[in-house]
Amino acid sequence: MQDLKTNIMRGKPLSVANKRWWLLLQVLLWLIGLFIFCCLIWVPTLGILLFWNILIPVAPALLVVALGLWRNICPLATTSLLPRKFNFSSNKIMPVRWQGRLQVLSVIALYALVPLRHALFNTNGLATAILLFCCALIAFGMGLFFDWKSGWCASLCPVHPVEKLYGSNTIASMPNAHCSECVNCSLPCPDSTPQMHPLITRKTFYHQISGLLTIGGLPGFIWGWFHVPDHHSWDGLMAVWNIYKYPLIGLLISLSLYLALQQLLKGPAVKKLIGFYAAAAVSCYYWYRIPALLGYGIFAEDGLLIDLTGYVSETMVTVICVLITCFFFWWLLIRKQREGSWVKRPEYKEK
Ligand code: SF4
């Protein structure tokens, strides 16, 4: 049934004009990424502001509403696909078991790297630039060996678990602006599978573990993360414990609750539970992130974009957060589930 649905979502080949527009957008985003990367090294205050306090806060909402757009223009995806597009990739198909293993690794990378923001990345532009450079290098390396998105975008990218959780009910299926033909490099293809979510693939034990860790763990992890201040000095092992403690406790609590509820529910109710956890995770993010951006954060200086404490009341900020929470719960849980995928599958490659 899933395969049948997947096949229905086939898209027409892009016209030359459309291809050019998408290419222009991809190049533009790649250059913006390069600009932010350079700022992180040479003008770190601006680089940190642009990356951590503007780009990253916009990303979760974009993943929820129009994930296909992001999948088409993400600069790391473009970097990873350079070998494929310029014809020097080995174009190997990654075995399903290995995709599952890499997906577990991507969830672990997500939960390991994000707390390091408090100790290092949030306040150190060069460290953030090195992190991005390493990600770009790995993405490019995976693209050198594996076909289309199987090496990075559909397996190892640490943002991919979040995409799968948030992107189950996007606004529309975009054309696929990367793959010119489908070679079934990823099974199932996260881009072309309708109503994608982290547990849609239970092919191997690894797929199941990565799915459970993403859905069950993310809301608690986000809650815990926002209860840790940025550390401006490094005090050894204690600092490590301090940055991981609350995210880990939050993760374990929400995961345990998810596992217990999953046992009680069956069929479509499990799907609703996944939608509820996705809405809880993204709402929790904005519940803490918006006040922090505007000067009302738990830790005054952390993650500040513009200090509006003298201009906008705290009640007003709380009202905005409540409205945003209502929006995400409506979008992911109440709104009718759309049948489409993030992007339309291109024609299969002729054998
Ligand atoms: S559309 Fe086909 S070629 Fe492109 S990522 Fe999906 S499975 Fe791979």
C-alpha cells in the first residue's frame, strides 16, 4: 500500500525555466551559508547572531510548514549532492541496514551536539564554523560514494530526525529540485513518501530505535535544553554534566511516557500520538525561544536577538507564545492529514 501511495506522488520533470529558478535559489542559499560561515570566523558576533539567533529559530517552523522547500535548498544538501551533479560520485546504493545504522548515529549526533551549544557553539563563532565545516566535509564525502540523498540527507544528517518528526503534514508537495531521476537510493525515500514520520520504516531494529528516540525523546530534550544557561568558562567534567543533565533527564521522561502510551494505543491513535509529540516538541521550542529572542528568556543574555523588554510587555510575549502553540497543535494534530509527500518523486531511471 505504501509503495502504491509513493508511486501516485510522481512529479512531472521540471521545465528548463523552473530548473533555473530552483538552481538560482540553491546557489543563493549556498552563498548565504558561505557568508554566515565567513562571518562566524571573522566577525563572530554577527555570525552568531545570523546563525544561532535568526536562521536556526526560523528553521523548525519551516520544517513543519514547508519542509519540501527546505529539502530543495538546504546548503548542506547542495554540498552533499555536488559529486552527483558534476558526475564524479561513485553512485553506490546504501544497504537498508546501513541506512538504519546511520539514522541511529544521526539521532545520537543530534542529542550529543545540541547541548554543546551551551558550552561552546552559542558563544564561539570559530567553533561553530568548525562544526559547520566538518558537517559539510562529511556531507560531501558521503555524496562522493553514495547516490543522491542516501549518504547524507536521508541518513546521517543530524537535522533529518527532526525533519521526519515535524514534516508529517506539510503545506504542499514541492517539485524535486535535486534528483533528476529516481534510482530508489533510499527505502523508503523520505522525500517522496506521503505522510512521512519517524516510525514509517520499521525495516530493521536500527530504524525502530532511531524512530523511538526521535519521537519520544525530542520534547523532553528540548524542555531540558532551555533550562541550561550558556557557560562562558569551562570547568572540566562538571561542565559536561551540567550541559547534558537536564536535556538527558527530559529526554528520558518524555521517552518513558511515550513508550507507556504507545502500549495503550493502537492503529490511528498511535499516529495521533506521534503528531502530539511533534506538536509538543516544536511548541516547546518556541515557548522558550521567542521570549529569549526578545529579552524575556530564563537566562537574560542567552540567545538574545533584540531586547524589547522596555517596549513589549511580558504578557504580550506570552500571548504570542500561546497563539504559536495553538497553531502548531492545530497544524500537526487537528488539521486534516494531507496525502502528499515533502517533494514529488521524479520519474524512475530506465533500466
Ligand atoms: S527521489 Fe529517488 S533518487 Fe531521489 S532521494 Fe528519493 S529515492 Fe533517492
